[in-house]
Amino acid sequence: MSRPTAPILSRRSTALILALAAAAPWVAAQTAPPGAAAPAGKWPTKTVRIIVGFPGGSSPDLTARTFAEPLSKALGQPVIVENRVGAGGNIGADAVAKARDDHTIGLMINGNLTIAKLINPAVPYDPLKDLAPLSLIGTSPLVLTAPVNQPGLPATATAQEFFAAARNAGDKWSYGTPGVGTVGHIGTELLKSRTDMNPVHVPFPGYAQVATAMLGGQLQMALMPPALAQAQIKAGKLRAIGVTSTTRSSLAPDIPSLSEAGIRDFNLEIWNAFAAPATMPKPIQAKLAALIGDIARSDDVRSKLFQQGWQVAGTSPEGLANRIKADTSLLGGVIAARGIKAE
């Protein structure tokens, strides 16, 4: 009995089979759903971008550049910082959300990742759907500050006396912030609801202008970052009422917390974090998150971040996701209750 013979393929058939085999990985990559598994071992294959929605020299820019060099060393590819400025960082966040090169991430502030769309429905990205959390980098409370020479309030007044004076003043007092919808704005509205005071909101372009207005007597209070507030406090030009945390902060250990002033469990922080496009493959997200967290917790970077005014966190993606959820709920409640909208 003769053995069955294998079919003889023509040269054209053989070439077709080889071509299809070679194309299979590309076809799989093109048809895979966004965020599907992709080999992270060979990634990155080119320069990695960190998009920052604020100008050079700003706090987010400094933080991003602090990470660029150690991240480049860890990845074996250049890491550059690209500034896409405007709309309180939302232009940069939108650029990250829409990136499809799998080599773009962003350094953002909490507003970009939480309340952006609650304040302004026209914001073109959804923080909860279009961005993937990587790591919470640093947190900081704000300092409730006031002028030293305030009519009707002695320089030696306690925090309790300050709030009593604010309640008595009603809407004759005003407070400043770097803009509508900022943490300083929403945080002061939250503080108003907890203290029964009613100062009027006055938005400014930035904290520098807020400080100038307080020194000139146009404002009676403001929530300010510790570094900026302490410079004026040490110069004897402003007074500290308290930090917006449940305990004293390592960034301003000599300033009591608002909880010590009787406002129990008041906790409000500004923070920054790394996020990626939600479409970035999950293995690449995981690789970046692990590296960024390790870098944040390293002694050298921890020291630099502290000097920039941050208490280092360096969390996992889950840790950042939980913080986003909690802050969106807290600040979103204030936005709804006070009817805060973008101007």
C-alpha cells in the first residue's frame, strides 16, 4: 500500500502563507481593544513624553523635570517634558487623554483628574474615563492666612477669635484664590459651610496676586500653599490661622491644624500625580506605575520634592484611583451645593 503524500504547495501559496504569518502580530495589535495586553518588556521603543499643562518653572513643571532624568535612566530612552499650557492644566490633560503613541504620560494637578468636567461640562475629556491613574506623587495642605494688620482684629487674635470676627463681618470680608474652581476656591466654600462665615470670593490670576492683595488690605483671608504663605508669615506680613489638615503638616510644623482650632476632621489638600491615556496597554501602565512609584520614594527625589513643597506619596495606581474617587466626591458635593461654575 502506498503512503499518502503531503500536498505540494506552489511558490505562490508558500509566499502567501509566509506573508500571512508575518502579518498576524500586526493584525492582532490593530484589532485588539484599547488597553489590551501588550508586551512591556520591549517598551519603550522611542522617546517618552511627559506633558505638563502649566508653564516652565511652575510647580507641576518642576516636579515633572525631577522625574525625567531618573525615569530616562530606568527606561533606557530619552524622557522629555512638553508644556501644553492653558485652562488650568486641562489643555495638557486633554492632550494626554488623546495620545495614541503609547509613549505619552502626563503630570497633572488634582483638579485635572477630579472636578474638571464638574466645573465645566465643556471640558473635552472625562478624567474618570479617558485617563488611567499611575501614581499619586505629592500632597500638601493649604494654609489659611490673613493680614497681620487687620482692622478690628489684634495681631495676637486666636483662630477662634478670627472665625468669630469673620462671622460677624458677613459679606463685608472677602477672600482671594487663583481662580474659579480651584482647590482654594472650593476649599474656602467648604470652610464657609463649616464655620458659618460668609466672605465674598475674589478670583485672581495666581497666588502671587492674592498675596499682594492681602498685603494691600483688599482681602481678609486666603488659602495658600505652605511655601508661599510661610515666606510672608516669617516676614511678619501675614498671619497663619491654620493648615487644612487634621494634624500638623511636616511642610509647616509650626502652624496648627484647623482641627486644633475646633474645625474637626477638616482635611483639604492639593496634590499632583502621573496619569496615562486610558488606551495605553495595561502592561505598559503597570511598568510605568511601578517605576514612577519607586522613583518618588527614592531618597534623592523625595528630598527634592519636599524642597518643592510636597509630602511624598508615590502610591500605586489603586491608591491614586481611590484618592481621585474620594476627592471627586468631596469637592463635587461642594460644587453642587454652592452652584460653582466656570466663568
